[in-house]
Amino acid sequence: MKRLYIVVEGQTEQEFVNTLLRPWLNGYSIFDITPILIKTSKYGRGGLLNSRHLINTINGLLKESNDEQLIVSSFIDFFRIPGSMPGYEEAMKFNNSISQVNALESALGDYIGDRRFIPYIQRHEFEALLFSSNAGFEKYCNKKESSSTSIIVEKYDNPEDINSSPETAPSKRLLAIIPNYDKVILGNILALEVGMETILQRCPRFAEWVRTLIDRCK
């Protein structure tokens, strides 16, 4: 049976893997799934301020074993990704975020140089997935807040298109609407209400990554 490690930058993504992604993959007979927080120091975990921490975490997992049953992937945000990432300068020469993210993923995969590694960078960040439906906002937020989020949901056919400027990134929009927005708790409660099926239907890059995980872990 394949073992899948998913390297994440924060507790929000860690909880998302545990509560939504893992049960979904279980349905495809993939059961050994572990989210791994980026190791930032001997005892520190979480955050992506330096790409070296990400790379060291990935390489550390791959070096645990030469077992072909081991698969490692990443689940990190494009928003505020560090400029120290492999291929960053070349990737930023593209004039659209899809090409930029694709180039960064390719460069990271080449840098790691292990076919057991599946690079994935979320465009633009985790919170984009929450805008796949207004269902979560309608259930857990007040009417004024859910009316504001509804405008964003209806505006973007693909929530991954919500851009990554400091003012209009998905998380910044949420904070502007819901000042007490808690990424870990409320973020995942909202995601659970939206559901994996809707997220996969609305977010094509995310859906492609999930399909890749399924194919590689069979």
C-alpha cells in the first residue's frame, strides 16, 4: 500500500488534509495519508518564509526510505511564496499566475529530482477553495457577511482566479468581510460545508492535483 505524505505550510492546510482530503482519498482505497508541517527549526513547525525549510522537509521525508510505495507531495500557497523558491525569477517573467505557478511547480520538481515527489502550489491560496460555494458562509456567517461573500462567489466561475494582491487575495477579502475570521477553525468548518465534490468541480488546478494523487497512489 502506498504511503502519502503531504507537506503543508500551516495548521489550516493540515486540518484540511485530515478532515476533507483524507476521507475523499479513502474512497479510492488510499488510507495511509499524513500531512506534514514544514520543519522550520529543530522544534519549529509551520510557515513558509524560506524555501530551504520546504525543500529540507521534502528531502527529509524522501530520504526516510527508498521504498517505491512512498509518495510525497506539497500543498503550499502561491500568495506570498518566497522569492528564494527554485526558478522564482524565471517564473515571474510570465504575465499570468497560471503560467507562474506551473513554472514554479516544475522548477521545484526538478530541484527535488525524485519521481516520488508531486509538486503542488495552490493558486492563489487555500481560502480560494472556500469560495467554491456560498453554502459555508450562509450557514456560519451573518446575513451581511454571507451577502458580501455571495458577490465574490458569483463573480468568479473559477475561485482560483481570485487574485493575490495584498488587498484582494482570498484571505484578505475574508478578513475584510469577517474581521474575526480564523483560518484553522472557521476556514475548515466552511470547507466542510462546501464539500470536496463542489471544490473539485469549481477549482480545476486543485482537482488536477487530487486526480494525480489518486493515480500515483493506486
